[in-house]
Amino acid sequence: MAYIMFKNKLKYDEAYNQIKQKRGVANPNVGFIAQLMVFHQRITYELESNAVRIFCIGSHQRETPQYIVARMVFILLLPILKL
């Protein structure tokens, strides 16, 4: 999935839908989803090392509450302290 995201410059949701159409049983776990979302941020944006990423994890749709996804809520840049 990461390769498809990288090669085609897709977001997680777009890559997931593309894979789900080809292989209906695809169901990545929450940890992998979060890693893919951070991966997408890394390949599309240059983040500073002091960035904190905050995710919200919940069901994808009301009709299918067993499928959960992680969505990045925001990125918080912390001040760098020099000692």
C-alpha cells in the first residue's frame, strides 16, 4: 500500500479504495494505517523534527463500525529549546 501511495502520489484513503477494489479482503490494522498516514505526510510535506502529529481513531462509516481508520487531526510545532 505504501508503494502505491508513493508511486501514484495518493492519500491513504485513495490507495485503500484502490486496493479494496482489487482485493476485497484487504483490512490493514490501526497501527499500519497510522504509519501510512505519517508516511503520506513525509512524502508530501517537509515536516520539521519538532512536529507532533495527533491522530483521531474511529469507525470509517456508521454502516460498518468494525472498520476503523486513523485520521491526522493536526500537526503541532513545538518550540525548540536551546540549552
